[in-house]
Amino acid sequence: MITLHEAKSKQDLKRFVTFPFSLYKNNKYWVPPIINDELESFDKNKNPVFKDAEAWFFLAFDGDKLVGRVAAVINQLEVNQQNVKKMRFGWFDFVDDPAVSKALLDKVAEIGNERNLEYMEGPVGFSNLDKVGVLVEGFDHIGTMITWYNHPYYKDHYENLGFVKEKEYMENKFPAKNADPKLFSKLNDLIKRRYGLKEVNFTKTKEVMPLADEMFDLFNETYASLSSFVPITEIQKAYFKKKYISFINPEYIKFVKDKDDKLIAFAIVMPSFSEALQKANGKLFPFGLYHLLKAKKK
């Protein structure tokens, strides 16, 4: 019999975060998170998303054995301001047992029904800067640090529970040799002259920070019409600046401004941290940080 337990204590939340480490043990394609970083994102005193969101974390047990987990999320900005009566769920992992996946998602549905929400969607996070999606192909490719990897049987569980695909994301890779700057430089110069555009380059993180709020504002404006979108609040901007911007090589952050000095585009490029995170195995110390810093330079 499958029983559910709500994770509230630090010990339970750590079991929630570390469950995939056993589920994907010896899987060479799964990329583990940093455990403390994941725990901090669930801390209602540290993650500002909880000013506008509620979350419940559930563990599934078969007897004494931990066999699954799920986070049930309600984003109040989405429900009250956008009038989208949606129950979110994410961090959804389970052994290949239909009773486990059904019990976990039934619990999510129960919370949504109690609050008169009309449907549920997942796997998603608190907002658009969290991980999203379920992998349906490409299981023999290493995951990224910003996507969820999962076993092939997940897709069957979703479909058997009546879920349908809302949107599809594609991940692609191509050889760096195909990105010859000579192919783009002429067109680049033409567009800059015609529209009065200029690029903004950085060499230090402190140069990026004063413009980071503009970047998040542009992010909000650009994605506002997409489904599942929840705007980044002012307090979240400060949190994400500290969490992400300082981690990125500033030379890989590119802004484009128009003739009125308004930010109209940005791009962030990062080296892959996947193998470094696999070597870190969930911990920054004693050697995890070394692997990440080494990867950052490549």
C-alpha cells in the first residue's frame, strides 16, 4: 500500500531533495542538483517566491521504502492577478509503479480541488526561471543543469493518468565550427547601422548588476503572452541577481540597446556544467566547487 507523508522538517525536505540520487544512481545522463541550493529554494524564509506562492512537498512510501516525491504549487500571481485557475506540480519523481505516480498526483489534484482550481499542469516550478518539462526522447544524452532528466517510463505514466502535451521544447546542439563569425559580421553591421543599435559588452560582474533589472523587465515583457508565464517580482529580481548573475562569466552576457539607449535584447551563454555537477554529486565541498569553477573557465 502506498502512503504519503508531507515533508516539513529539514530532515524530510532533505530526503525529498536527495530521493533522485538513488532513483538515478549509476545513470550517466542524469545531472544532480546541488543539495543545499535545492533546499534553499524550498526555504520559505529565503526564497522570495513564497511571498506570492504556496507549496506542499510530499513523499511516497511503499511500506518503509521511499518510492516517489512531488511538490504541489499554487502561484497566487497566476491565480489571482492573471485569473488562471491552475494547480502546478513539479519535482515529480517516482519508481515504475502506477500506484505511486497516481497517489502523488491525486494529492496534488486534491489540493487544487479544495481551492476551486480548474486544472493542473506540470512538471513546472514556481516560475519560469525554474526547471520545467518531462523528457520524452533523447534519454541517451546528458541532461543540462536547467532541465529535468527522467526515465523513459515517465511518459507512459503521464499518458495513462490522462495528461496531454501542452507544449513541446526542443534541445539542440551543433558544432562550434558551424558558428563562423564571418557568416554573420556583414549582416550584423548592416542591422546595427540601419536601426541604430549598439551592443553592450562586459568584463566584470559589477558592470552587469546595474542593468540586470532592465534585463528582468525585458524578460517579463517578452514572455508575458506565453502560457505558464508568471512575472518576476521586484524582490525576486534581487534574489535571482545574487543566485545567477554572479555565477556567469560576464563576457558571456550580451545586451543590445537601441538609439534611445533602451535595452531591447539580451543573451546569456554558459559553458556546460553538467559533467562538473556529476562530479560534485550534490555537494560544493570539499571538491564540488573546484569542478564548477574549472568548468566555468571552459
